[in-house]
Amino acid sequence: MLEPEQIKEFFKNDKLAAYLGIELLEVGEGFAVSKMKIEEEHLNGINTVHGGAIFTLADFTFAVASNSHGVVTVAINVNISFMKAAFKGGTLTATAQEVTINPKLGTYTVNVTDDNGDLIAIFQGMAYRKRDKIKI
Amino acid sequence: MLEPEQIKEFFKNDKLAAYLGIELLEVGEGFAVSKMKIEEEHLNGINTVHGGAIFTLADFTFAVASNSHGVVTVAINVNISFMKAAFKGGTLTATAQEVTINPKLGTYTVNVTDDNGDLIAIFQGMAYRKRDKIKI
Amino acid sequence: MLEPEQIKEFFKNDKLAAYLGIELLEVGEGFAVSKMKIEEEHLNGINTVHGGAIFTLADFTFAVASNSHGVVTVAINVNISFMKAAFKGGTLTATAQEVTINPKLGTYTVNVTDDNGDLIAIFQGMAYRKRDKIKI
Amino acid sequence: MLEPEQIKEFFKNDKLAAYLGIELLEVGEGFAVSKMKIEEEHLNGINTVHGGAIFTLADFTFAVASNSHGVVTVAINVNISFMKAAFKGGTLTATAQEVTINPKLGTYTVNVTDDNGDLIAIFQGMAYRKRDKIKI
């Protein structure tokens, strides 16, 4: 595994995460936490948070957790269920946890919660592990 | 159903789609097509298009198709499989098609393709239809 | 909610569960546990447990948990990830837990484990709640 | 690719498919069709076809299509949406079609239809391709 600080440094290169104001808070082995303050640009046409913004927050956190072992790992499948709407001014937090891993595949659960700790979305992701090590 | 022009007008309110440069091309009953030119801000840390950008394009197109009947409809579950990487400078096109619909639920398939017509991602979405009509 | 014994009685009518030897062990509000001893008829062509048998065990347990409130509830979407093979002679256990619920929809996670407690599959199910009460 | 007759022969070893009366009708490269006449043992507690029976039919057909290239291939993730109930006496047909394939992963869509051609379920499956060839 890379050092948490190395992982954080590496993920500063994620342009979409930066563009949406996503902040990486914690990294561990197979684990990550990020947050996103809800701004105007995260909203859909009915003024709730866009599914795409929720997905991006969860997907970014999943990417950090799945790449934390230092092997280049890419998402191949995601299932996301949306439970509750969220609104401008609040903050969403995504917590990604590795469920199982083998040399080729890893499975991760990401919970996205609002300021009350209510579940906004559940994300189940499957990632494929390449042969390459992450180059810092 | 609303007129295609009314739907297009309504979806100009989607802030995230606008922020990411997503353009709605076509709307029909249970059908929609959008595109997104890949810019720097759509990329992840390894310079391929971020899953969150692909998802947002597909999710927006799904929202247009599922709201095309004039009833407020929200995403409850999405499954997305990522097949192929895409890069800056190309354009992604999402085509959403209704598969089945009943008074409460609709199911949609969205294909995301690149400039060669290769499949970048397949998105299967389920939407819940509320009682309210869309107000234009 | 119905009494756990009423729910157990009601689910004795599940013909496929009976045909596959699935046994309901526990029922609570939004919660259920079942098991299935792996027999010859549960196998696929390469002598591991068939995905269909694992799914049926998980789906049955999900149905019990989601119907435990006494309202007729039907599966609308399931995502299942398969992690590890299982073999004849072992026993699989499925544990279903409600994640969120509202008047129309419920979301459930089902873990399927083997005799070592290893995760064989993760199942995420979404159910639609009808207006009818379960008739015992 | 193996000959269609070889594939059909190989899948006669699928015990669960045989136990549920599933019949393989057609095999092609990345393609398969099967059917299942709905019997008493396929039903759930409310006398509609059990999700587990529908899933098994679709999963078997997916397995045939994904193994049709002659390489041992296993399911890693499935998303299934249930659209419509089906009843005893009818026949369900599953049609599996390869969507994309690379050396390690394949993606398949399976439609399950009833006697009227109505869609009962849509199944999207992802399979992992091992190094081993199928031994006939």
C-alpha cells in the first residue's frame, strides 16, 4: 500500500472532483471518506442535488479506496440506489469500504449521507485491478 | 406528453448538465439524445473521462426521456457498466430509450458511445413516477 | 407488523423456496435470515453452486424482510455481485437487512455467506410496496 | 468457438437448469436462447413466478452465451429489473446477447419475455473470462 499522503496527493489530479468541489478527507487500506458542499452547479432542474453529482462524489471515493493498495484499479460496474433528495447549502459525505478483494477484482460499498446522517444513496461498485502499480 | 420544445426548455434549468457542457439534441416520447464534448474538467486522475461525467451525461438523458410524458419522474436505481475509456477532445453521445412503463415505474436503457460509435457505457435506469405534472 | 410466526407461516407457501430446500430461520421487522444446504440440484455445469440458487436464497430472504411490515411488497430491481464459489455439502446463509423505507419503496441488503463466514454474494434489492395488506 | 452442439452437450451438465426444467433452444457466438414452462414449483407465495426462477432462466442463458467462445467464463455481477408478473401454465423465453467483450470481461443483456412477447425482466450481466478452455 502507498502512504495515505501519497494517495491524497495522487488524487489531487482528479479534474472532475476538483471541478465539483469534492474534498478527500480520509484514506486507509480499502477505505476512504470525501465530502462535497452542495452548490448551485450541483443541482438538477427541480433544485435537488443531481444524481450525477451524488454519483461523482461516491465514484471518486470508491476510486480512492480501490486504488489505495497501490495497484491501478478501474471501475467496471456500479449499482446506485437513490433514497432521499438533498438541497443546496448542505454537505454530502461519502464513505467507501472494501467488501472483498482478490487479485483481479474488488467490491466496494459507498454510503452517501447528508448533514443529519440520513442515507442519500447507496453505491455498490466493482473494480478491475490492472497489473500496473500507481506511479506517484 | 409535453411538446419536445417545452421539454427542452424545461431541461435548460438543469444546472449540473449546463456546468458540464451537456447539450440536449433530441426529445421524443420516452426517448432522448444528448452529447458532451470531453473537456479537461471531465477527466479523472489518469486522464480518461471520469465515470461521474459519463454517468451524468447518461443520467441527464434518462431524466429527459423519463420526464417526457409530462409527469414528474425521479431516478430510484441505476446500474452502469463501463466498457471502454474515452479521452479529451472526443465527444460522447447518450441515447436513452424507454423499455417499459406502468403508472408508477419506468425502465430505461441508455447507451453512451464515442465518435467511432463504440460503446463506452451501458446504463439501465429505473424511475418512479410521482403524481405531479411538470410545470412549465 | 405481523407476528414473526405469522410471517413464517405465510412464507411456507413459497413453492420455489421449498423445492430448493430453503429454510427460514429468523424474522424481525425489516430483517430475515435463511439457509440452504447445498445439494446436487443446486449446482451448475462446473459443479459449483449455481448463481440462480444463490440468488433464490437471497431473494427469498429479501422477500421475507420486505414483507415483514405486513404490506404486500414486490421486488422491482436487484443487483447481485458474486465473490466466491461454493460447493456441495456446505450450507449457505442469507441475512437480509432493511436499509431505508418510505411509503412506496424499500431498499435491502442481503449478504450470503458460507460455513466459514466468507461472503459468497452481496445482493442489493429494491422493493415496491403495494396498498394491500398481507392476508394470513 | 466451440460448435453449437458441443456447447449444448456441455450445458446438459447444469443441474439446477435441469431441475427447473429449463431447455436450451439456440446457441451462437455470444448468443443463446432458452425457455422454461412455468410449473407449480416455480411459484412464490402469491402464486406468481418467483424472481429466483426468472433469474435462473436468465442466468443460465447468459452462461451459455458467455461461454460460447470456448473459454471458461463466470458471472461476477448481475442487475435484474422485474417488470411484469408471470403465471403457471405460461412459458418464459430468455434471449442473451453479448454487448461487448475484451480478453478479461464480457457484458451481456438478457431479455425474458412471456407468451405474448411482453418483457418480464431485463438482466444485465458482467462475466469474467478465465484462462482455461472449456473441456468437452
